[in-house]
Amino acid sequence: MSALQLLWVPVLLCLTHAWFCNGACVEVDSDTEAVLGQGFKLGCISCKMRGEVPASATVDWWFMAKGESEFTHIYSYADLTGYIMDDRFDERLAWNGSKKTEDVQDGSIYILNVTFNDTGTYRCFFDRTLVFPNYEYRTNATKFISINVVGKATRGMASILSEIMMYVSIIGLQLWLLVEMVYCYRKIAAAGEEALRESEAEYLAITSESKDNCAGVTVAE
Ligand SMILES: *[C@@H]1O[C@H](CO)[C@@H](O)[C@H](O)[C@H]1NC(C)=O
Ligand SMILES: *[C@@H]1O[C@H](CO)[C@@H](O)[C@H](O)[C@H]1NC(C)=O
Ligand SMILES: *[C@@H]1O[C@H](CO)[C@@H](O)[C@H](O)[C@H]1NC(C)=O
Ligand SMILES: *[C@@H]1O[C@H](CO)[C@@H](O)[C@H](O)[C@H]1NC(C)=O
């Protein structure tokens, strides 16, 4: 492989897996519909403003059940260790965020065996310290996620419709491409024949003209 070809490898890796590239952090919104009895990933990503600056962060999660009016602290993650702070989530929360680093940008957690009581609003809080050569800078970020627990996995009409539309447009585009290719091919073939015929006709016309009108003039060939 040439050096130029090798250059494409990280580019492709980056496109397919944004996480491979340092600093290419993307703040994706969490899902909001959990299914009873199954696991659910509460997503919370907070990207560093300056990807290249070393940092460390702790993450805390709060929960306000539907009908309650205050948040309670349910989970804390610091120094590569997570702690469950609330009995309702005993043995039911697992860290799903950045692994093996104190420089946490993904603070997601995973709820096991979801119950209807898990319905409510979750608050995710990042406390981050950016370490510059001569000083440290502390920032924080907060996100709210409203979770709805359903008995069975449902798919919104919009999601089903958009999938159908996707297939329709893919097939439509392919057909259009095919038609266009056939059309172009035939057009080119026809044009080729036409050109051939035309040049033949022209040749005949010229030769006959030169015979008819240009008697006495020799046409150089
Ligand atoms: C999230 O945590 C669950 C439970 O520990 C685990 O099964 C799953 O593989 C984790 N997923 C990621 C992406 O870390
Ligand atoms: C979650 O559910 C599974 C199977 O239903 C069960 O084996 C497991 O003990 C449950 N875990 C918790 C923490 O409730
Ligand atoms: C849900 O909450 C109600 C009221 O607080 C409680 O009685 C019930 O046991 C809880 N259910 C589960 C599965 O934790
Ligand atoms: C979060 O940051 C703001 C300023 O950016 C500060 O006023 C606030 O006290 C911080 N909150 C906590 C809990 O550290």
C-alpha cells in the first residue's frame, strides 16, 4: 500500500467510528423509552470544550420519579469506580460510560431489569477539571433525560414510516439509475449509428454534388 492509501485508513476509521479519533466526541441524545424487565442505557455524553487538553471528570446521576418533586442522588462515578446511592436501584445500575480513564466524556449508565417505578426524570451531572500547564479550570455540565417505561417494545408510527420510506427511496433510486443507464446507453448507441449514417450520407452527398455541380473541378480526396 502506498502512503497515500494508508492515509485513508484513519479517515475511514474516523468516519465509521468517531470515537477512534481523539477529540471527535459527539453528544448523542439518550433514548427515552425503556421496556419493562429489560436493560436500558441512560446515555449522557459531555464533550470537552478543548479535546486536546488533559482532564479528569466525575459523573453524578440524580432521579426524580414520576409524581415526585425532588431529585435524589442515585449514582456517583469517580476514580474509575461507581457507587449506587439509592436502595431502589440496588444492584441494578452499571457503568456504561468511558472505560479505563479518569478523563470521562461518556457518563452513561445502564439500568438492569427496568420496572415501571423507573419512570421519571434523570439528571446527569459532569464535574470536570481541565488541566492546563499552569493552572486548572473547573467546568460542569448538566443534562436531563425523561424516561418512559412501556410494557412491550413499541415502535412509533413515524419510525415505521421512515423505514418504509427509506426502502422505497432506495429501490426508487436504483430503478431510476437503471432506467437512466438504459436510456443513455440507447441514446449513445443511436447517436453512434446516426453519426455513422450521417457521415456516409455526407460523403455520398459530397461525392455526388461534386459530380453534379462541380463538373470540371477535381475534388481532392
Ligand atoms: C453496559 O452495562 C451492561 C451491564 O453491565 C453490559 O451488559 C453492557 O455490555 C454495557 N454496555 C457497554 C456499551 O458498556
Ligand atoms: C434481573 O432479571 C433476571 C431475569 O429475569 C434475574 O435473574 C436477575 O436476578 C434480576 N436482577 C436484579 C438485580 O433484579
Ligand atoms: C413501585 O413503587 C411502589 C410504591 O412506591 C411499591 O409499592 C412497589 O413495590 C414498587 N415496585 C417495584 C417493582 O419496585
Ligand atoms: C457549575 O458551573 C457554574 C459556572 O460555570 C457555577 O456557577 C456552578 O456553581 C457550578 N455548579 C457546581 C455544582 O459546581
